[in-house]
Amino acid sequence: MAFDPNNLMQDRITDIGPPKYDKFFPPVIKENFGKWKYHEILEPGVLVHVAESGAEIYSVRIGSARLISVDLIREMCDIADKYCDGYLRWTTRNNVEFLVSDKSKLQPLIDDLRSRGNWFPIGGTGNSITNIVHTQGWAHCHTPAIDASGVVKSVMDELFEYFGSHKLPAQVRIALACCLNMCGAVHCSDIAILGVHRKPPFIEHDRVQNVCEIPLVIAACPTAAIKPKKVGELKSIEINNNRCMFCGNCYTMCPALPLADGEGDGIAIWVGGKVSNVLSVPMFSKLAVPYIPNEPPRWPTAVNTVKKIVEAYAAGGRRYERVGDWINRIGWERFFEKTGLEFRHEHIDDYRLAMMTWRTTTQFKF
Amino acid sequence: MAQKHATPMLDELEKGPWPSFVTDVKRMAPKSKMCEDWLGLMEMSYRDKEGHWKHGGIVGVLGYGGGVIGRYCDRPDLFPNVAHFHTVRVNQPASKYYNTQILRQMCDLFERRGSGLTNMHGSTGDIVLLGTTTDELEPIFYELTHDLGMDLGGSGSNMRTPEGCLGMSRCEWSCVDTQDIIYDLTMEYQDALHRPMFPYKFKFKASGCPCDCVAAIARSDCSIIGTWRDNIRIDQEAVRAYVGGELVPHAGAGGREKGSFDIKAEVVDLCPTRCMEWDGKTLKIWDEDCTRCMHCIRVMPRALRPGLDTGATILVGAKAPILEGAQLSSVVIPFIKMEPPYGEFKEFVEKMWDYWMEHGKNRERLGEMIQRVSLREFLKACDLTPDPRMINTPRFNPYIFYDPAEVPGGWEHDGVAFRQRHQA
Ligand code: HEM
Ligand code: HEM
Ligand code: HEM
Ligand code: HEM
Ligand code: SF4
Ligand code: SF4
Ligand code: SF4
Ligand code: SF4
């Protein structure tokens, strides 16, 4: 039965969930599920997985922008139809993997991908800088301090040599979130790029009572900075600017409290986080640079700062050492020295439990 | 054909070796009015250094409380074709395997009924159809469920679309079947996914081993991470082959040169628990000391493999920094067998949800509630027994809230008897 806009209940299907995960497995994956023996990275971006039965599957990993059009997906489909019997997958970090079951098609696939300009860069495996996980930015969200896609593109252009090579001490995971809500996983990344607002919201008193539920706005503020206030005849609110940490929650609840500001907003950079349990335990990213101005279209200062950090790490990190492990070994005083980044008062924590981060020993390096 | 809106700033992002989203969308613009205006709006954002989207209002499909994010542009006068630009979250098949047939169907649907732009994928894991209008939502949902066999994902205060690593489908280290676990949870809790019933969002993520490729420990209210309790399997022949330079260490992740591998410096001495020994012929592991950090296994994948008594560690409470500060998930079940139909695990989940729904405040993530009520209350509510594996260290403050039930006489003093012993 065709869709009938006047009778939505007709023939309605709900709660069917996603297609089952194995519906789109290549046959070799289906047959060897749970029976893989080992894998090897043949060259950056090209993996082989070998099953106990001796069966093999090759994966060619390419970077993508995450924000992609249906035409680009169709082009990927054309490629997968030609070399992969129509099978491909996406990784958690927005890369695409072409799944090759027939070894004779591997090299032709690689050659084909390389022949298509800059659409399908091969890499993102091993000790590389793989794709940047990121959020929406100006493309689609309402609270961003910075764009996401443009910053990611600019950083990846600059670090491109590391995407298709294995020359770093360990893998480097970069993430970007365009505001403090951090819809992404930035807080535990080797390098995190975070959009920050630096001005509290302004209040459009004439609109507040018409477009906002005042109690909800008050409840939304994590630092309890918002109080109700009458402005003449108008029911409105006031904000204790000294308590505001620029999270934008109140704006989400109430569009009469805008906080974006082209000149106030910008980028903070964080370093040394990780999520894997390998060698060292998971770690949060810590502040490296509190503020860099918003510089569209290519954010040169932010890009160069990230590059400086990567290069200092590439020069000083030991094999298998993640950025955070490297910093823990050399100490923060050395980190700021080696990267040439300025240490400022913003680096010293003054939020809750701040004293956990102060140095309570006479051990440090001169 | 000339572009509708000039985009001199965005055009700068067409340069360079990384794929350009600008070039991609510009290719679409001649056949999509939404793409055309989206480019103009983006250019304006680049110029103003401010976004131009307004927060959403409630839009969605009948009977569902999530899956669509309302979005309106604040300059419909200039860019009428993106006046409405809602997002539809579509639940991805676990760990994102596709064939080209289903992808082409999705592309056709979204070109016909939306902007033709997507996120593959959103951070939660969903397929994101970026940009459509309110009147297209029901038709999109109808076609998704009828023709594609797909359904919406989560948004709002509900269970969000669960996601896992690719697990046993292609990874030799996976100790649990992450894909089946994710699929099973997604199907079992469809109601919680589509109809907000929680104080705030709730996320499951599953990784097959402690490498945690989906960052479960940092990004999910309930993290399921595969592990094992017995011994690392060792193939001594293969260890010698690594040492002898016949095999490439680290599966080639650090380059492919052979022969330079120093097992002592690169494995034995780096082992965080110092539980390995290499005498030149045999590798010995004191498994009772191993904390399963995966390092030796990932460096010599053809020689070492996780054990066979496999299951998962369950951790809860990760959340982003807003409010009480960021949290990683904390261990609450050090080991659980994860076998279908996952009854023991689901019992835990339901106790946890019941407690959270009763005690959680509006917009309080699980981790925040646990911080407020204490881990001990949470453990009690879920019938879990305290275990040293749940902590890094016992407390180092003396402010213990003793349970009156465990003190003889509870909180009552015998004042009369006291004064018989002590003068006032
Ligand atoms: C040292 C620890 C790690 C090791 C040894 C490791 C190893 C691997 C291996 C071998 C694969 C390929 C699995 C396969 O495709 O068969 C893989 C995939 C992947 N890894 Fe890791 N990884 C580690 C840490 C991480 C971390 C910390 C992240 C992210 C923060 C990460 C993200 C990914 C992603 C996104 C994939 C693709 C898997 C998928 O889409 O499900 N990995 N990793
Ligand atoms: C250093 C500053 C931080 C930045 C730039 C940052 C950035 C991000 C980004 C981009 C995401 C995207 C997640 C996704 O892919 O779903 C994310 C997610 C997350 N972050 Fe952070 N983060 C930061 C600090 C923290 C801290 C300190 C914590 C907690 C201790 C934290 C906890 C989380 C959690 C739990 C998620 C998972 C989100 C979810 O999917 O529910 N973040 N963060
Ligand atoms: C009050 C706080 C928050 C608000 C108002 C908020 C709002 C939003 C909005 C409006 C979107 C849709 C963006 C778009 O497509 O236009 C979104 C996406 C998302 N949010 Fe949040 N969010 C908040 C906190 C968080 C936190 C704390 C996390 C994780 C720790 C998170 C994780 C996500 C994820 C994973 C997405 C999908 C984003 C993507 O794929 O790019 N959000 N959020
Ligand atoms: C199990 C918990 C603790 C016990 C049993 C304990 C016991 C004691 C005792 C018996 C003294 C000597 C008192 C005296 O001179 O008459 C002392 C002194 C002291 N304690 Fe603790 N303490 C504990 C925890 C702490 C903690 C958590 C701190 C601080 C973070 C702390 C800080 C001090 C300080 C500063 C002194 C004074 C030292 C001095 O002036 O000589 N104690 N404690
Ligand atoms: S931006 Fe955040 S901290 Fe500041 S007033 Fe609004 S809700 Fe409160
Ligand atoms: S004595 Fe001090 S400086 Fe010397 S090795 Fe020990 S800790 Fe280091
Ligand atoms: S988390 Fe472990 S099992 Fe899952 S893909 Fe990563 S390495 Fe493999
Ligand atoms: S897994 Fe980690 S802790 Fe265990 S033996 Fe290997 S290196 Fe040591």
C-alpha cells in the first residue's frame, strides 16, 4: 500500500529496529565470523585479516569528510560494485573500508582509488593520524562556537603526510567538538580541538516571556547563574556573568539568550587523552592552549598549533608512547618548553576539585 | 552553470589533499535547491563567524519521541530553501557494514525527499540524513520502514542508538560478540529507544577488547568491554619467529621493516605489570599478574591471543564535562559472561534503569546521579557486591557513612547507662 498522508496509521510499521548486522556481511566474513586468527597491515590503509581456515579478507581504508553527499556515496558504491562484490563499511572514525574478497582485485582497487583526485585518500591505520571525529559546527547545529567541517579539512590538509604513513611513535587520535557540549569524544583524545564561547549570553527581555519557559531555563544552567527577574512589566531572567561558563544550555532552552559572538568565540586545544587500555590507562585531555581566535576559512593559527604539537611529539615520543604517555614521562614543564606554547593562568584549574591538579611535591624539572 | 550564491571563503576549502566537503556539496548544488542555499548560508556563517541555525521546536513522526532533530535557519528571507532543515537519525546496522543496494536505496530516498546531504555517521553511530522539511518526515519514515527495512534512531531523553566495534566479524581479539549484543539490546529496548522515558539520554557501547575502538569507556552510560579471565594463549614458535625477524611486529602498524625487533625493550620491559619473562627461547607470562592491557598481544598478534574464558567488564557513568565535570565509566561488574539471550546482563540493566528513573533528576546523566547518591547506593540498588576491582584505591578520608543497621543498637545511645559511667 502506498503512503497516504491523510491516514498515517494505515499499514504503519514501527519499532522494527535496524537491519540485522550480518545482513550485509560479505560471504567470507559470514563464514569466518569469530574465527579470525590474525591481521596485518600490508601498507598504510591496507589490511589483511586471516581466518583459522586460511580464508582472507582485504580492507582498504580511506578517509572521508563525514559530511558527504548522496552522489559521493554512489561513487563509493560504483567502486565497491567493481572490486568488492558490493560490500563496504564505515569505521567509527568516519573512514570507509572497501572489503575485498578476491585478492586479484586488491591492487586494481588501490590504483583506481588513487586515480580519482583527492576524494579517496588511503591510510588511517597503525601509527598514523587517522580521520578526525567531529561534530556539526555551522553546518547544522545551533550552539557552535566554530565550524567543524572546515577546521577538520584545514587540519587534515596540513597533517596529510601522517594519514598515509606509519611514522609516528603511536597512533594519534584527533577530535573536534564545536562547543562545550562536546557531542563528540574529544575529552579523551591525543589532541582535541574545542570550540569555546567567551561571552555570557545576552538577554532579549522583550522576548523571554513569549518564547521561553523561565523555570526550565533556570534549571538548565549547570552553575545556577540564572535567576528570575522582572524588567518593568516583563517577566524575564538575569544572569550572574561571573558564574557563567559559557555552555549554551540556557540558549538551547530559550532562543532569547543568544551567546554566539564572532569576536568572542574561538578555539581551545587539549592534549594527552586516550581511551584505550593499552599500556597506560584511559586519560582525559588537558588544556594546552586556552584560546585561539576564530579564523575562517582555514584557521591558520589553530592548524599551526596542532602541527607544532604533533611535530614535538614525533620528535620526542618513544615507540608505542601515546601523546599523553610522552607528556607524563617528560613532564608538563617540558611539554610547554618543547612545543613553545605559552603557559598562562587559564591552565591552572579553578573549577570544582581543582586542587587535585595542583603540584603537591617538590619533584619537578628545571 | 553559475552558482546561486558566491562562496569565496568556502572555495578556499576546495584546496588541499584531504577530501573537500565544499567541492562535494557544490557538485550537488545544480540539482538540489537545498544544497544551493546551504552553501550560501555556510558562506554567511564563515563571514560572520557565527552560526545561523535556530534550535528546533518539536518535530518528529507519529508515535515516536525521538529520531528527528528540528532545525530552522535564522535567515529564511535570504535562504528560503533551508528555512526548514531537519535531521533524521536512522539506526545503522551494528558496526556499519552495508551492501551497495541498500546504500543506493538510501541515497535515492534522500535525494527525493531531502537535501541529499548526509553524515556517515553521526557521533552516536546513526546514519544522519541532514536536512529535510516537516512534511517529508512521515513519507521518509514510511519508505524507510516499508521499502528499506530500516527504522529511526534515538534522540532526546531516551536510549540512544547503541553501537559497538566490529568485533568478531573481523577482529581476532574480540572476546564477546559485540554486534549481536548491540543488535539484541537495540531490539529488546525499542520502546526505550523511540519513546523518551528517562531523566536524560542513555547510551550503550560495546567494544570487543580493552583496546576499546568505539571509545565505550569515554562515551557511554553503560560500557561493555570484552575481556578474559584465563591465560593469554602463546604460540612459542611464533614468538621466536618475531624475535628471529621472520614476522613483522605490531602487525605492521609501525612500519614493515623486520629484524629490528627487540622483544625485551618493546614488550617485556613495557609490560605495565612486569609479568613477562623472555629467556631467549621461551616467553613466560604470569597471568595472575596480567591486567590485560593488550600491549604484548597487539605487538605480536600471531604469537599471542586473548584467553578462552571470555566475557565482559561492565562499567557505567561516562559523560561529557557539563555540570559536575567529565567522567569516565567506572567498573561495576568486573566480569560477566555475555551469552545470548544476555539474561543476567539485562536484569542488571533493568535494575539500573528502575533506580535511575526513580532517583535521577531531570537532565541528570546516570554518572551524575551516582556521584550524587554514591556508588555504594547504586551497587545496592543493583544487587552488586563491592569488589576491589571497582576502585583505584580505598577512600583516604575518614568520613564514612556507617550503616546504622550494622551498628549494635543503630543510632540510638543508652543515655542513662552512659551517665551511670560518666558524670556530667
Ligand atoms: C593500542 C590500542 C589499539 C589497538 C591495538 C587497536 C587496534 C585496532 C585494530 C587491529 C583495528 C582493526 C580491527 C579490524 O578492522 O579488524 C582497529 C580498528 C579501529 N580502531 Fe583501534 N586500536 C587501538 C586503539 C584505538 C583507539 C584508542 C581508538 C579510538 C579512539 C581506535 C579506533 C579504532 C576504530 C575506529 C577502528 C575501526 C573499527 C570499527 O569501525 O569498528 N582504536 N583498531
Ligand atoms: C578536553 C576537553 C574535551 C573535549 C574537547 C571533548 C570533546 C568531545 C567530543 C568531540 C565528543 C564526541 C563524542 C562522540 O563521538 O559521541 C565527546 C564525547 C564525550 N566526552 Fe568529551 N571532551 C572533552 C572533555 C571531556 C571530559 C573531561 C569528559 C569526561 C570525563 C568527557 C566525556 C565525554 C563523554 C562521556 C563523551 C561521550 C559522549 C556520548 O557519546 O555520550 N569529555 N567529547
Ligand atoms: C545541554 C547539552 C546539550 C545540548 C543542548 C545538545 C544539543 C544537541 C543538538 C541540538 C544536536 C544536534 C546537532 C545537529 O545535528 O544539529 C546534538 C547532537 C549530538 N549530541 Fe548533543 N547536546 C547536548 C549535550 C550533549 C552531550 C553532553 C553529549 C555527549 C556527551 C552529546 C552528544 C551528542 C551527539 C553524539 C550528537 C550527534 C552529533 C553528531 O553526530 O554530530 N550532546 N546535541
Ligand atoms: C584514615 C584517616 C586518617 C587518620 C586515622 C588520621 C590520623 C591522624 C593522627 C592520629 C594524627 C596525629 C594527631 C595528633 O598529633 O594528635 C593526624 C595528624 C594529621 N592529619 Fe591525619 N589522619 C587521617 C586522614 C588525614 C587526611 C585525609 C588528611 C589530610 C588530607 C590528614 C591530615 C593530617 C594533618 C595535616 C595532621 C597534622 C600533622 C601535624 O601537624 O603533625 N589526615 N592524623
Ligand atoms: S551559558 Fe551555561 S553557564 Fe552561562 S548562563 Fe547559560 S546555562 Fe548558565
Ligand atoms: S634520587 Fe631522585 S633524581 Fe635520582 S633517580 Fe631517584 S628520584 Fe630520580
Ligand atoms: S575493540 Fe578490540 S575487538 Fe573491537 S575492533 Fe578494537 S581491537 Fe578489535
Ligand atoms: S597484556 Fe599487558 S599486562 Fe598482560 S602480559 Fe601483555 S603487556 Fe603485560
